[in-house]
Amino acid sequence: MPRSSYRPPKIPEMTIRRLSIYARCLLQLEEDGVKSVSSQELAERFNLNSAQVRKDLAYFGEFGVRGIGYYVASLKAELQRILGLDREWAVVLVGFGNLGSALFHYKGFTRQGFKVVAIVDENPAKVGREVERVPVIASRDMAREVKARGIQIAILAVPVEAAQAVTDELVAAGIRAVLNFAPTRLRVPRDVRLKNVDLSIELETLSFYLAKSAR
Amino acid sequence: MPRSSYRPPKIPEMTIRRLSIYARCLLQLEEDGVKSVSSQELAERFNLNSAQVRKDLAYFGEFGVRGIGYYVASLKAELQRILGLDREWAVVLVGFGNLGSALFHYKGFTRQGFKVVAIVDENPAKVGREVERVPVIASRDMAREVKARGIQIAILAVPVEAAQAVTDELVAAGIRAVLNFAPTRLRVPRDVRLKNVDLSIELETLSFYLAKSAR
């Protein structure tokens, strides 16, 4: 087979999500002073599936050491590198209502290296303020700011009606990944990653189980 | 094989999540006046995988009609019934800071039949108020309210430090499903469903792709 025809395997998104979880578990183990761990121990302690752990990791290389398992610190570092968490990502947060404000104060983002460097809102009462030293800027200045700072990631917490227009403008300004909280389907070019967070889907998995046990 | 040994297949959680998505797609088709749809058409229009659609639905029965595909209205109704969305679920929202407030106003929940009937907060300035006719009650009245109204679902938007104690109290009061936004691991009894929403995992799937294309 000619070399040029080789394509790396497509990695399922659920594998990526699980890598995030493994990285958290390893961080916890590291804080507890654990040096090495087998996939079985990891699975038992964090209620994971050990075969799944091995399969997920196998996409990225051979991390296990026979008779030892995984070295906690080095596997954690490796997963963080794979997930792009070994650097800081500048993020623009668009929409600073209740949800935007909650997301801004959400500790998890900062801990993982995502730093909101600009907040965009339409409300003149908010524009010009600083929130924890991050400036709130007007919508008309959004594209310029994104370009000037080379921001690649946007978190969208705007009303449904505004979401597509804001997205188009962000993409034109150079945004390459959008985390969308507006409950609507957005169109983005193929080379832009879009992730929709639909909070009601989470509730529906719960009602499924409640409804099932009531049947 | 004796009948009592039959166990229904365990349904993957991702299948449940996808059923939620299919139900939304069918609703959209219904609004557009589409009467029937094949799994291929469904897949193409909403960027799904048609084999996956068929496999997911097969857990619950035979919905397709040869030469026609699926009847949009009846499949939608069936999926909503399976997901427990054919009824209203009373929900208690615990924590009414920025995130709690954002979740309360999140339109998606109500649309799917989840109705917040009580808000719990510790802040005396908030307790006793009503928000869109929903009362804000004090923590000490939470258990009584949950019991009195037979509430089964709780949304948790409290600080990490409070999350486990609140959960224990909710479970003791009869809550059977918890949607947790506090970035911490909670312990619940086996018969209580817990769903953690970790918003930074969503961002990490994005940074994975950005980091990958930069390598």
C-alpha cells in the first residue's frame, strides 16, 4: 500500500470526552500521591470500564508498562497534551446575561486553561465595564478584538435570534471553534468546529429512566 | 428458556441521548409539514448516521414501514413517550445564583415538559420572593417541599462545598434523579440517577481538534 494512502483512524468524539475524564481522574490520583495505576484500578476507583480505557488510549499510542500499568504523572501530562490543555486558550464570551455571567464565573474553564479575554454584550450599561479585569466590549467591536488578539475559541450565550449572525461574524473574524449554548442549529463552514450544548438533553436521559421504572 | 430468565437489553446512554435528538428532528419535520421520512433522509437532513438511527430505534421496536420509512408524527410521539416527555415533570432547582437563574430561564427545559415548581436558595434576600410565580424557599424548607409535592427531579446549581450535603437531603426527601452542575463527584444510592454536567469537557473536545490541526 503506498504510504500516501494511509489515513489515521477517525477518533470517536466519545473517546475524546472520555480522555477528558481520564485526565481528571489521573489528576485526582496524582493529588492523592498515587504513582502508578492499572487500567483495572483506574476503572474500579472511578467507575469506568477497563477495556474501554485501554481501547481509548490505544488510539494515541502505547502508554501501559507491563506489570506496572500506567505512570500517573506522565499519562496525565500526555492526555493533557493530546487534549490541547498544555497551553492557554484565549476565549471570547459572547452574551453576558445570566448564562454568560454564570459561564464566566465557572471555575472549570480556567482550571483547564481556557481564559476568557473579552466579553461581548449589546447592553450599553455593561459595555465599557471590566469584570475581574476582563473588558466588556460592544458587539460592533467584536470582530476587531477577535482578529487583534488572534482568538480562536468563542463561547456563545446569546439569544436564539442573534446566534447565527453572531456566529457568521465570529467565523469571518477567524474563530475556529464555537461552543454554543443557544438552543438552535447553527451553520458553520466545514473547517470550523461547532459544539452545541443542549442542557435539556441531559434532563431527558434522566426522565427516560424515571419513566422506564414507572412502566 | 424459562420466561423469567429473559432480561431486556441494557440500552446505552448514548442511544438515549440520540433518541432526544431524533425527537427534535422529527418535531422539526412535523413543523415543516413532512409526513413520512426514511432513515436515509433523516440522516442526510440532520447530519446523522442512518445505520445508527435504525440500530438505536431497534431497541424499542419496529417503527419503520417498508417502502415508506417512518411516519413522522407517530414516531415522534413514540419517542417522546419512551423519553418520558409525554407528561410534565416537577423539578426543584437548588441554588439561584447566576447559573441557577440562567437554568431557570432556559427555554429548553419547559418546552420538553420539565417545570421548575420550587427554587431553593440560602440568601435571605431571595427567599420569600416569587420568580415567574415560582416561589423561592429557604434550604430548611427544601425537604418538606419536595416531599409534599412529590418532586422526583432536582437540578443542582450550588457551590461545590454544599453539593453533597444538599444531595443527601434531596435523596432522603424522595428525589430520584439529580442533574448536577457543581463540578464535583457526588455519591448517590444505586436507585437514584445522577447526571453530571461538566461544561469544561465540552470545551476540551474543541481544543483537542484545534491542537490536533496545529500539530
